[in-house]
Amino acid sequence: MAETLLESRDGYISEFIDFVGSSPSSYHAARFSAAMLASQGFTEFAEDDAWGPVSSGARGVVVRDGAIIAWRAGEGVSATSPVRVLGAHTDSPGFVLKPQPDFTAAGWSQAGVEVYGGPLINSWLDRDLGFAGRIVTRSGEERLVCTQAVARIPQLAIHLDRDANSGLTLDRQRHTQPILAVSAPDTSVMELLAAAANLPQPGEPFDRASAAELALDSGRLGEDDIAGTDVRLYDTQAASRIGVKAEFLASPRLDNLSSTFAGLVALIETEPAPGTISVFASFDHEELGSETRSGAAGPFLEDVLVRLRAGLGATPDEAARALAASWCVSADAGHSVHPNYQEKHDPNVRPLAGKGPMLKINANQRYASDAHGAALWQRACEAAGVPTQEFVSNNTVPCGSTIGPITATRIGIRTVDVGVPLLSMHSARELAHVDDLHGLARAIGAFYAGA
């Protein structure tokens, strides 16, 4: 019998590389995840349809914009069955296409972009960039788009800025606009997006040999058909294993596709604990604070849980009892100790890449972990045979946050924050250890199984 992805680290990493390549935007990540789940017997539901009863073994998935929630009911589920939620997010920091993006400067055709979230801006310089996201036509049809490498944010040569290596300062407006071509009247970002919109969507058959012909078919969608865009730049360089022993994965969007993919694989390959419902929820807009209809601060998860409770025939009392017994593991990338900047880390708690996924702790509740959450995570890691370690910030370095505290506040569910340690977080290309990536999925599987 072939090994499952939870059993095979190398197989898992290979599939994860493909997942990252298929998820250049949050919209692609959500849609590709749904297609992946559908291939494993999950029924996709529309939010404006009736969902009906929920019974043992039920599998479902629903997509809202760039967010996705899926569930799998264990044997013997009832009105008081608790849920075990894995929470993650699909978006990553970078650059979003502005309206009326086409402009020229000094003979170059450029595209107007706006900074999204908190990227390491200098890491986006001199990279081969494409556009990815969604467009909506005048008739209201939504299509996903993804171009090849067509853009670059060029850095100023050292000869023209002799002090660049002493301190690079980038103006977010003037210095971040990508070039597309030497100025020409027929250069149009919308034309590129219209061509990309004619390609098959995630889950549809795709013949790469005929992709160019499909994109240039004059009888298909044109730039004048596009009424709105949610499109961003993405780094076209594929993820790859590096290191002396190929122990690292260098990849775009590890924050937070690492957790999204781990939750997907764990949901597919792990039977839920009897009497429980396993839930996978990956939200959009975490990098902006999550306050959108598809973000963790919005109503998406609550809407789905309410409908699942209705499908189980739960009374308000039974629903409250189920929620009180439920758990959420909020999985988001964290920081490995950096060998060149050791003073930025706590002097005693030193999480290291390759030593296991981390339990993330913050006294000011920027992470939702508490003592009960620490015990739950320890049980899950022990059941999976995965080492774990702790992360806490240096008191002089402000701590980031996750969907964990938001979910705990929004839903009232006990939550613990975890994640894989990274170097270069929020860079266009981040770095993780393959053992940690695989270990996170295995620990989530144990969590779903009832550890």
C-alpha cells in the first residue's frame, strides 16, 4: 500500500510545492483547495443553497471569495458534538494592482500597485513577477487569472546610489512600481488579465501546450469585458528544496500556505474522533487585520457552524454545550531564531528550524494560547510523534498577531496558537525546514483524531 502524505515527508513536500505553485493568490488557494477536497469526496455547497441534515461521515466545503471552510463529520455525531477547527489564512503580504494601472515614465510602460500588508519590500526588487487574482466581468462572472512573468521592480544600480549598502530607503509610491515593457501604445495590464482569464480555472482540465493559443483566441474574453479586479503581483520562481541535505524549503507564501496545506492534508487523511466534527478554515485578509467578510473577524466561520448545528437539529442549549467542548488550533508561521540577529529573540527561548512546529505564547494575548492550549498541543504532538518547541517574543520587540485571538473572541471557542518556524518571514521568498512543515500536518492530524 502506498504511503499517505502524512506518512511520507518527501511526498508531502513535493505535493506542497505543487500547491504553492497553484496558489499565487488567496483566490487561487481557496479554489484549488476546494478542487482538491472535491476530488476526495467532499461536496461543495453554495452559500445561497439549502444545506440539509448533517450525518456521520458527511463531508462538505464552501468557498467565500479568498476563504475556504471544509468539514468532516465523525461517527456518531449528534446535536452536542464538538468541533475541532484548524484555522489558517490564504493571503500573504505583497502588492495589489491599482485601478487604471497603466502609465508610462521615461519611456517605460509600468503598472500602478499598492502595498498589501507588511511585506519586506526590498525582497521584491529584481524578481520575475506575474499578476494573479480574480477579475469580474460586466455581467458579474468571476474568473481567476494568473499570468507568466511579465513584470519587475528594478532596483537602482549601485553606481547611481553609492550609499545603498549603508541603508536602503524605498519610497512606497515612487520606488515600487513595476516595469512591463519599453513604452508602447499597445501595452495593457487589462489585456494581459483578459488573456489569462480565458485559461481553464482550478479543477478544470488544463493543457499547457495549448495555453498560448487559448489566451490569444480573439473570440474569447477581452479587456473591455473586465469591470473589476482583485489582482496582485506574485513571485513566479517555484518553491525548491535547498541546503546541504536538502532540508530546507525556499518558497514564496510560506506564511501562511504552510498551515493551509497542512490542514487540508490532515482533514483528508485523518478520520475524525468519534462524535466530533473536524473543520478546516482558511481565511483571507489576515495580513490586513482580518476585518472583512472573508476574514477571521467576519461572520464566515460562525455562519458555517450555525448551519452545521441546524443540520444536526441542535437547540440553542445543545449548540452552546457543543461549543464549550470545542477547540480551535490557529496555525500561522512564526520565527526561528536568526543566527545573524540573535539579539532580536528572547535570550532563553530559542526556537530553531528543524526542531518541530512551535507553540506560540504572548502574555498580552496577541496569541490565544494558554495552559490548557499548551497541554492540548503537547498531546497532539506526542500522539503524532512530532517534536515541538515554544516561541515567545523578546520584550523589546513588538509581537505580531494571528487569527487565534480573533477567532476566540468572535466565536467564543478555546484556541491555541501554533506554527512552523521561518527565516525571512514576509519576504518574497521565505525559508522553512521540511521536517517542521510535515510535522505540523501530522500534529494537526492527531488533533483531528482526538488527541
